[in-house]
Amino acid sequence: MTLQIAALASRVGTNVAAIIKCIDDGLLDAKINIVISNQPGAPVLEKAAQAGIAVYVCNSDDYSDREAYDRELLSAVKGAGADTVVLAGYMRVLTPVFVQAYPQRILNVHPSILPSFPGRMGNEDAINYGVRLSGSTVHFVEETLDKGPVIIQAVVPVHSTDTGKTLMPRIQAMEHRIYPQALQWLAEGRLKIEGHRVTLLSAKIPSISLGSSGQGPMGPWMVSPPLEGF
Amino acid sequence: MTLQIAALASRVGTNVAAIIKCIDDGLLDAKINIVISNQPGAPVLEKAAQAGIAVYVCNSDDYSDREAYDRELLSAVKGAGADTVVLAGYMRVLTPVFVQAYPQRILNVHPSILPSFPGRMGNEDAINYGVRLSGSTVHFVEETLDKGPVIIQAVVPVHSTDTGKTLMPRIQAMEHRIYPQALQWLAEGRLKIEGHRVTLLSAKIPSISLGSSGQGPMGPWMVSPPLEGF
């Protein structure tokens, strides 16, 4: 069933652009009904408006109470008829008021192989730790930050000379594939959550095949479960 | 310079066998001077003896004091002329008495993409969390468990039907390549530790090349830094 998406982003929202492109290309059965930012002037708003998508600013500076803010946010999301909430660089933690209103319908992308390096500075934390592999995780959002059930993960190498800035584009290139893929699986009703584990039903590509890995312009990558055309 | 290795293992020690094979094949410039186990009857002891390697049991049941145990262990390691200590499924935490005697010369392999899932049950913890990627990390040992500077990491997919038992062989197949590789880099003096980051000097294979990833009998894998012939 076509997803009716509300996308929440605080800044550039490159994942929103990637999702728009996958919809336009006919890969992703979804419609973005509204893009909401907590930051007036966030570049994502202009990008969405150019694509003919309704935008809304819910300025976090206007609210001292986090729950009051989330009630306003929820009203905007519901008003747009959204059945799915896509967090794309949304730099606020959702309160239970919001999370409980969309059980198993809020998705987030985080630039690390969770559970390593949760939180705002995940990418920089990975560099400082000295890991040699990092990546990205698309997961369902629950009430604990960056802890919900994992849908799909991607991994890329970290070089010894990397900084957060040089690593991030390598990770984002994969986010722009795995996030639309996760949404398409959701649209197809193929994600089954049991406890903290997610099963992809009727996987089209066996994990053992080369479908899981490849070589991009920025180097090798691996994704699990394997991408299906994204 | 040829490494003089003391290998510590509690059980089967499949990584010890992998290291022996790489030495025999001329890939790894090292000699295992002694294999030590804290468990009498550990299968690793018989395997080592068959390969003509000295073995020693330092039975942990005989010591109530962890430091006294580690002093005995240290005396065995030093007595064997070892300059490098290889932990291969050694299920005890080393005390500072031991760690401080071999600074930057103790290596460990851990079956997860550290810092995710440290500790004894790392592999099972990964399954229970529902991650879609896991792997292995070879790192220098410092006084905090599973926290030392990372030398090399490997990643493999986790399938939704995996258990700890089905995932482990996929991880071990990579451990048997990355552990000998890490040791060979140490033998070549090519590992530079700065703070918590390790740089591989004079890398022969650029990370962007396909040298970092491949397809094995158990599916796709990725390693960083890239393997050099292992």
C-alpha cells in the first residue's frame, strides 16, 4: 500500500532528496505528504517546496515543553494524513507522546552500525574510537534513542586518515539506498517485528549472493539484508 | 622481525590452528613458542602438541588470587621467550600485572564489530539485538576489556534465521584470515598506535580497491584495512 509519509528533518535532509528521487523513479511506492523541520530556514524545506511538497516549520525555540512541542508536531503529521513518519537527520528526541501515536510506523536512519555509537555525534565518535568499519542503520523508532529494531544495515571501510567529514559522504551514499529500500519493504508489508528482531518476508535475493555487496565510486560496501534494486 | 608468540586459549583455539597454518604456509613471519591454557584438557593443547609446540596448563582452579595467577602466567610466557602474546578464545580477563608487562604486544580477537557487543557473550548478544551485520575485531589489549586500539575488522551478514551457532562459523572464517594478517603487520613493524587509533603504514592495497571485500563459500565479507594475501 502506498506509504503516506511525513518526513522530519533539521538540516539538509539529503535522505529526503533520495526518497523523493526513488519515488519519482518508480522504485518506492510512497508519497511524501509533508516535510517538517524544527529549524526555520533548514535547506530541506526549500528542496521539498521545489518538489511540490507541503512544508511546515515547528520551531523548537517557541516551545519550552518537549511534550507540548510533540503534540503540535503530531497534529501536523496527522493533519497531513501521514501513516508513516520518516526521520531524516531530525536532531530532536521524540517523546512518548509522539512515539506511541505511530507504533512501528516511525523509521530513523543513524550513521553508525548500531548499537555502536548512538547519539548525536555517532560519526565523530566512530572516528575517535578508531574503528576500521562503520556504516549506517535504518531502524524502527522506540522510546529509547537509537535502540529500536534494526531493519537494514550498511557497512563501509574507515581509512586511517578519515575525519568525520571524509567518512560521512561514504556513509550517506549508502543511506540513500538503504533508507528507500527499508521504506519499500514497509510499503510491501514485508517487515515482521518479533521482539527486537525484524524479519524480511519473502526476500528476493538470498543473502549469500553478491547482491549484498559491491564496489561503488567511493569504495566497497556491504548491505544486509541484500538490496532489491536500490 | 620474526614474532615469538605465546598463545593463550581456553578451549578449541581455532585461531591458533589458523596461525600455525599461516606460519607453515610462509605467509606469517612468526613462531609459536608456547600454547598456554587455563583449562586442563582444552582441545587446543592437543592440537599444539601435535604441531610440535610446547604446551603449558596454568589451571585457574588452583589460584584464588587473580594477580597471583597472572604472575605465574607471565613467568611461563617470559620463560618461553615470547615477545608477543596472542589471545585466542582466552576466557579470562588479564590483570594489569600481565598487561603492563607486554605493552602494545598483546593482541586479542573478539567476535563482534567492536565497540558493539563486548564481553563473553558478544556473539549471542548480537543475535538477540537483531543486528543485520556482525563480524570480528583484532585489537591491542589494554586494561579495559575489549576496549584496546583496533587493528583490523571484518564484517559478515547476519540472517534473520541465524542463531549464535550458525553465525559463529561465518565470523570465524574471517577471524582465521584477519588475525594472522594483523600479526604479520606487527611482525613487519607496520602498526603505529596514536591515542586510540592504529595506522597501517605502507598499505599495499588501497582501501578503495576490491581488495577489501569478496565472496566466500559462506557469503560476502568485507575487511578493513584490506587483506594482503591472507
